Amino acid sequence: MLPGYITLYRDEDGLIHLYFFQGLTDDNRTYYNKLDLPNDKYKYKVIVNNDNSYEYIFENKHIKSMSCNLVSYNNKVLNKILTIKK
């Protein structure tokens, strides 16, 4: 198993990034489902990295925290509150 990972950070240009790796189970399935972010609250673009992780880059530079529900392949829900570290 390779655990999933999610974090929120600010880059050197002040843009907010949400980095998300879904993780893998022992039988090579993704551990967490894809994120379902609302398009109407924040505008963002998505980059899919070579390791199949996702990077959401937001236009709003004033985001300080975000909460999300990570839903696993077996429908368990993990509520995460992400904050920008200074």
C-alpha cells in the first residue's frame, strides 16, 4: 500500500496550490476517489503530474484554509482541514 497525501501550500508567486495523490492499495487500485471541487467557489486550473497526482492551482491568492472529504475506495470518509503554513 502507498498512502494517499493531500496538502495546501503557497508558491513563491503567492499562488495557492492543492496537491493531491490518491494513494494505492495492495492490489494497485487508487485508495481515494478523485476530488470533487466546486467550480463556482474558486477558479483554478488542474495539472496531472507524471505520478498521477493532481495539482490544483487557484487564482485566489487569499485562501488560508480549506476543508475536504476524502472518500476511500471502500466508501470511508476522512474529513481533512488544510491550512497554509507560514
